[in-house]
Amino acid sequence: MSNFFSSSIGKKIIMSITGLFLILFLLLHLSINLLLIFSAEAFNTASHFMATNPVLKVMQYVLAAGFIIHITWASLLTLQNQAARPIKYNTNSPARNSTWSSRNMFILGSLIFIFLVIHLSDFFYVMKFGDMAGKSDYELVTSTFKIWYYALIYIVGFVFLGLHLSHSFHSAFQTIGLNNKIWMKRLKVIGTIYLFIVCIGFAIIPLYFLIPELF
């Protein structure tokens, strides 16, 4: 078992499983956040339920573990790959052999991690441990999105996420064995639809509250 965790394929499988778990979480997170546009009461109710339900409180730790494992294994795998090929091939033409996002997954992952830290400090930490100053969860989130540079940070963060997902979605399934031609074509289509739904869905929310403030 220890050989599995230390091997390259073992790290890739763990990254894929944790990545798919996080992909499912994004859909749940988006569905709750979209309530911001439709109903303050519904969003506050959902936010309170997520924060107080015993099962979901345990899932917060599972989610945190998923992020930590995914980031840790991605870092280890990148360092392992760099060590295995310290000298680049002179004839290598990466632009012809792969997409930009697939060649820069570690950079994109690092930028998403920075965005995640900002997101947690802006909302999760304040909601759980900070002084809300009489604000509801809805008021906290919407007042933040009305500040243009915060809204811009979140929109750019979702662009990075989309670039990361454009490769990671079908790559995760490929790693766990769904790598035949028929399934790869289907998964690439599903992955494209998924990343547009997630990234556009998340980006619409700050824009919805920012645009009236600008005009």
C-alpha cells in the first residue's frame, strides 16, 4: 500500500478521486450561491442549514481534507515529474502536443489556491468566527460583491478555475480507467458543458450585484 501512495500512478489516482469529489462540491456550492440572485431569505436559510446540520458540519472537514490531499499530491507529482526530466528536450513542441492549460496545471492550481484563501478569509472565516456586525450571510456576501476589486478578483478566480477544469475533468476519468475513445469524446463534451455552467454561473453572481453599483 505504501508503494501505491509513493508511486506516480498512485498519486495520479488519488488526485483524480479527490478532484472528482471537489468537482461535485462545486455544483452544490453553485446551486446555493445562485440563491443570492433570487431570494435573500432562501440563501440565508440554506447557509444556516449548511452551517448547523451535523452531517454537513462533518463534510466540511472531509472537504478540507480533499483540498489538502489534492493540493499536496499535485505538488509532489509536479516535483517528481520535474526531477525525472531535469533537461528539456530541444525538439519538444509543447504547443503542438498539448493545451496550454494541461501544461500549466500546477500554476493554475497555485493561483486557484490563492483565490481559495481569499474566498475563505472573506466569507467562511467571517461567517464562522468573525464579527458579522449585525449582517446576515446574504448582506455580507452581496456587500462584498458590490466592491469592484473584490468582484474582479472573484471573476478572474473563476477564469483560472475554468482553465484548470478544461483539462482536469476528463483527465481525472482517464486516470481511473475511462480512457477509451468513445468515453473520452463524451467526457470532453460533458466537461466542456460543466466548466461553462460552473464558471459562468459563479461569475454571474458578483456581476449581478456589481453592475447596478457602477451604473
